[in-house]
Amino acid sequence: MAKATRQRGFEYFGVADHSKSAHYAGGLSVEQIAQQHREADRLNKRFGKDFRILKGIESDILADGSLDYDDDVLERFDFVVASIHGRFKLDRKAQTQRLLRAISDPHTTIIGHMTGRQLQRRPSYEIDVEKVLRACAKHDVVVEINAHPWRLDLDWRWHQAALEFGCMLSINPDAHSIPELDHMHWGVLMARKGGVSADRVLNAMTLAEITRYFRQKRCSLARAA
Ligand SMILES: [Zn+2]
């Protein structure tokens, strides 16, 4: 995947496998995370300065809004995408609270596919999108524009509001295979349709910039501890 990403002209590949709660989807155990990080370090040495694998995880947001790894595990990543993958039926208040708790967790870098909708398959779960976006801006949590054609979530109709509140966005392919890396294209089109400029997109940053961004986030994590 990293090589294919590099071939497509990107400067970095943010790997973000599913987390341990998602065993149905090959979620990583703590031991597998260590293994993956060793492999990333090995490949990064080989890639040299102009390409890098950034170590991430898509951590499940549990029903109470907590993330599904302990803090000492979450601290090993460059970035953490926090997403809801179950318990879609909570009422609007509880579902919103659940997301707000995940956003206020200092380990959370990005909120993945915020509303959970899948086009032509299922509607979004009930949340107060405005409240959630405002919380993301407040806690410096980036909002994903999921580029998978089934998702395209955050919906482009919310992009201007997200920008107004002060959010940064990140266009992520949700790729589970090499061909799916090219979903990026749809995400970029949606961001353009929503009027999002590159300076508000996390992964439009250069490798040096995004590395600095993640480092700063980790410093504030250390301060919070
Ligand atoms: Zn997901």
C-alpha cells in the first residue's frame, strides 16, 4: 500500500487499520500493532527522506464515547482516527454525547465518517452535526471527508459550516486495497464542491508540515497528562 501510494505521487501514507473491537474486520491486537510499527520503521528507513509511512489507527468509539485502546497504546501512534462502527441506534442526545466525549479525548486526531451514512444503504445515525463540528474546532480535532463513494461523509453541504466554525478537514480514501487509494479523487471533488481550500485540508500539508502538526498535537497530549 505504501509503495502504491508513493507511486501515485504522494509524500506520505497514513496507515490506519481497524482497531481491536473490529475483529470482524481484521482489527489489530496490541501485539499486531507493535509488529506493524516495526515494519513501518523498517520501510521508512528504506524510503529515505522524501516518503514516509505515518502510523495511525482507526480506533472504535465505544458506546460510552471512550476509545477502544488504553492511553499507553494510543500514544504510540502518529495519529488516531476515532470512528463509530456500531450501536447506531442510540438517540440523538446520547449519540451526540458519545461523539463529544471522543472529540474531547486528547488522543483523537481525526473523527472518521462523522455521520455514518452509507449512500443508498443506510441513513446517518442521529447526531447534532453542528454541535459536533463546533466541538471539533474547539478541541483541534480534524473532520474527515471520507472519499469512499459509499460514504462521502462529511457531506459537502456541511463543509462551509465546518470551515466557519474553524475546523480543519482531512480527505481520506478509506482504502482497504490498493485500487481503493484512488477514491481520493472523489474526496477532492467533494471538498471542491463544498468550497474547501487546500489550506484547510490536513493531508494537503507537506510531509514536513504534517509531521510538525502531529508532533505539536503529541506535545499538547503530554501537557494534558
Ligand atoms: Zn470506519
